[in-house]
Amino acid sequence: MTSPVGMVRNLEGYGGPTDDQIAFAKAYLADGELDAAIAALQSDPQRQAERKEISERRKAEDWAQLGHYRAANADLKDQNVETVFIGDSITEMWAIAQPDLFSNGVVNRGVSGQTSPQILLRFMADVIALRPKAVHLMCGVNDIAGNTGPTTPEDFKNNVCAMLDLARTNGIAVILGSITPITALPWAIDVGHPGAWVSELNGWLNTLAADRGMTYVDYFTCLADADGSFRSDLTRDGVHPQRSAYALMRDLLSAVLRARGASEAWAMANA
């Protein structure tokens, strides 16, 4: 495939997750043991090489993955969007776990593996341009993992604050989700004590939401065990929720919104 050069009128071929990624996500979320055939594909050398090639191309040509939802955003032109969920794989997989949630004006704009600077770069196209009444922002796991290189808590905080300022300037209500528990980071095993970073950053997110009068949803507490790890009955890998975990998250979000006066569970503009 020939790559475009320089500025062009239209871009194609930078779309969302691959068929392999979708198949793995569905298998991950399914009840019972992980499908052995799907699991085997993850370690197949040829598939690994193909995934690496796709990843490297995207990093080189579309670092923020603005193309992930470009076509989907165009399809929403002139449609009423109530709420946008934006974040990383934990947000993206929510749409597979509970597709009924993302209907009637609620849209999902999660991208697997993304850090807060990448999400910030997508914020105009994937949130502001859709003119929603509210945005649900949840990110931080991949910042802790260092997916786009070493970072600092201040970098993460600046990126989150920039997104909140963009939302406020455009009259968009914010629902700020906590970082979910991390038992371990299988793809970043050299990162020491990720749980300590989760605790520190969640304390900051909670205070920030309170100071700005925004809705904070403490997903961490409903998913964590006594020592702060991801409950083993709710995750396969210690990072990503399973379907049962998303059910708890949805129930908690509904309860928080009702407590803040939302007349209907997903009328998030009233949060």
C-alpha cells in the first residue's frame, strides 16, 4: 500500500481495529476459559510480525490515530450526539462488552494502547467536533506503562487539564473516570509498582473533579481487591476488565449520575 505524502484532501486506510484485534477482544470478554485457538494466534510468529508492521506504520504516519474514527465521525455529521466516551482500550472494549450502551446518541471513541497525549490530540476531532452534551474521559493506564515513552505525573495532569479546558470552553459537561486497578502490566514488566501510580493519580483526579464541579466516577474501588489489585474474578490479565467488570462499571456510573440528579441513566448532559 502506497503511503500518502504531505498534506492531502482526504485520507483513507487508517481505520479502526483489525479483525484480529476484534476477535481477540471478543474472546477476552467471553465467559469461561479463553478460546485456545484465539490465544494461539496471539503468539503465532507471522501474526506477531503483521501486528508489529501495522503498529509501526501507524506510529510513523498517524501517531495519534486520528484516522481510527475519521469515517465514523463523518457518518455522524448533523446527528445528535449526547455523550462521547473517549479513552484507551478499556473504553474501546466497553463497546464490545456492552454494545447496547453505545446507542441513542452515546458513542465510543476509545483507542487501544493510547496515552493521554494521544487522546488529547484526538479530542478536537473525536469529541469537540461531534458537539456532544457530555464527555466521559478515562485514561492513564498506558501513561503509567510508558506506551509512548517515559512520562511524568505532571505531563499526565497537563494533558487531562487541557482536555477538560477544551470541554468547558465548548460547553461540554465532563464525567471523569478513575484509572482502573492494575495488578501487573504484561507488556511493560519493567514498570515498578504500577498500583502506587494508580493510587496517586486517582487521588489527583478525584480532587480535580471536586474542585471543578465535575462528576467523578470511582471505578477503581468497585474493581479492586483489598490490596488494590484488579479482582481476579473480573480480569484475565490484571489490566483489562471482563464483561462482568463492565457490568459493575455501568451500574456504578448509573448510580453516580442518578445521585447527581440525572433523570435517566444515560442522560449524561444532566450530570
